[in-house]
Amino acid sequence: MNGHGTPAPLRLCYFTNVYPAPSHTTMRREIEALTVLGVSVVRVAARRFAGPLVEPADHAEAARTAYTTASVWRAGASLLATAIRRPRAFARTLHSAWQVGRSSRRGRWTYLMYLGEACVLLRLSRGCSHIHANFGNAVGIAALCRQLGGPPVSLRIHGPEEFEAFSRREWDWKLQQASFVAPISEHGVRLLHAVLAPHHHGKVALLRCGIDNPGARPAPPSLPAAPRLVCVARLEARKGHGVLLQALRRLCDEGLPATLTLVGDGGLRPSLEREVRALGLADRVRFAGWADGAAVARALAEARVAVLPSFAEGLPIVLMEAFAWGRAVVATDVAGIPELVRHGESGWLVRPGDVGALARALREALQASDEQLAARACAGRERVRLQHDVELLMQDLLQRVGRA
């Protein structure tokens, strides 16, 4: 209660691995939605984003965010203070870190470093009634923090790395510490059920990602007549850019002079630039780099079709944005994507890595009439409105936190 006798606002620690970052705009949107709902949000991340921040709002968020890896000395001091003040909890948590680390691909020393970060998180989350943790290492650190006596925690599972990288022993231990675990897709729920002991299944609760105001966006911009494609994704192997470039080469060889804008950046950029030159696509492909939300919206508006040829995914926000801005999509039928993109209804789905199938789908999409593309985009936009409104999703999160 505050001084006026009314309930004080919920104080929630929102913890993630990297924040803010160009590829983690969903984190910022969720924090903004929680703030609108009256929650006092404490922003904590494991580390800073190493590249440039292109979104103006991200600069403000960086100033509001504390980091568990900001100082080795602070981590050491926090660890020592926790060991002195909470010796029994510290001893139990140290034992867990050692034992769980033994069964982990990351190894014991990584978990001991996580323990140091958990001690920092314990201090940073003081006064919070809950920690909501997103992504792999943050989830492990939050579980250690809880075992040290920190606030209750919920674990948000995005995938796909989190399903591939953790042992059954790690999952079992994390679920012992968590109030609930929230995959972002039905596909993620099924994968978790497959690795968890049955008595933990009741802690698994679907909590999708979303975008802001999906039902109140302006009317979609008119479709360009030119066969322009856009792909918004980090430049990394699992996103399938190499397959997309080969499919684009086929389209051009078949007489369809399509162009492609790649929005995003990453370690694969130099090799992709070499591949573009080797395929003779230098005049067909543009590397736009990281872009803020306004620039992404412009890139979608300038394209006839959005494409995402990933080998592995969670549930991509960019596909929600494409639908919200009136663009049909071509994507791969992996992970949670078929829950959003319905083949033949709101877009085209192809097998990952199949150059021929991707080229055929892109040709069909680019040559579809404006009316056909608009109808598919409209179907996708309605699904986003119903299932991916970030404010409604954060209301759901708060209800679960209240029941935890």
C-alpha cells in the first residue's frame, strides 16, 4: 500500500540476455505495454548489445537498463555479500550450479559465472515482486537468483536455441525454480512437453509475442507494381539468406527481374556480399543494414512481398509486422511460423532449404494480382489482431504473475 491507502503498483523485473537491441524490439514493446498497464518495470539485461542502436527509443532504454556483466568487481562483491548474508541459500545454489553445470553443454564454469550474475540480479531486483526472464542464459541466471532467495520467476522461452542447448537435467532444475514457463508458440509448448517430466507440464503456459496496436494501424500502402522483395532478419546462417539468393538467381534466369532488399546485419554479411557478386546479383540485391521501426515499415511498404527463408525460428515478429502493414509473406514451415502464416490463406509456406520450392512460391506471390495479395495480407493481419496484440498479451502475463 502507498501513503494514500491504495495498492502500490506492481514492481516487475524484466530480465533478458541482451537489451536493447535491433533484433529485440519485442522486448521494448512488452516493457512499454507493461508500463501503460501501470507496472513499474525494472530493466535488467545480462549484457549490452555490441553493435549500433538505430532506434531512437533504444538509446533511452539503454540508459534505463542495468547489466549483470557491467563490472567483474561488482559481480565479485555481490557474490561475496550474498554468501555472507545468505550462507545456506548460497551453499545450496552453488551446489546446484556445480551439478547442473556438469550435465550442461555450457559446463560448470559457465554456471559458476551465472551464479555471480545471479548475485548481481538479486541486488538489482530488490523490491520487485517478480522476475520475468527471456532467452537462454537469462533464464538460467534468473533460476539461480530464485534459488538464492530472490523473487518468484517466470521463464519465457523463444527458441530454437533454448530447445537445442539445454539438457533434461537443466530443464528439470529450472522448472523447480520457476512459477511458470512460457513458450511463445504452440510448437514450443510441444517441445517443452517432450523434454519435461510429466509433473512439470502444468507449469507450461503459452504466451505469444506481439506488436503494438495491430488493429489500429493506418490503411496499408498500395502495392508497388515492380517485383520487389524484402527480407528483414539478422544475417546469420539459420535465417537462410543463401537459399534466398539462389532462388532469386533462378527467378532472374527465368525472366522475372525481381529485386531484394535485405534489412538487418550480422556476422554473415561479408560472405553474403561475396555470394551476391558470385551469383551476378549485385544490381538486384541491396544490403540495408540495421534499421529502426520507421525504416522497416518503409522497406515493407516499398516491397510487393516479404520473405523469410529460415531454417530455424521461434515465431518471427517481422511476419506480424508484414501483415500489419498489408504485405503477404513467403516463409518456411518451421517452428511456430505455420501458426501465424497459413499456406494458401495468408501467405506461402515452403520447406526450409528447398531452393526450387522457394523460387516457385516467390514467383507465384510476385505475379499474384494486387487483390490476391491484399486478401492474403488481410487474413494475416486479422490473425495478428486476434493473437498478437502486445498489450493483451502483457495483461495475460500479469494475470499469471498474480496467480504465481
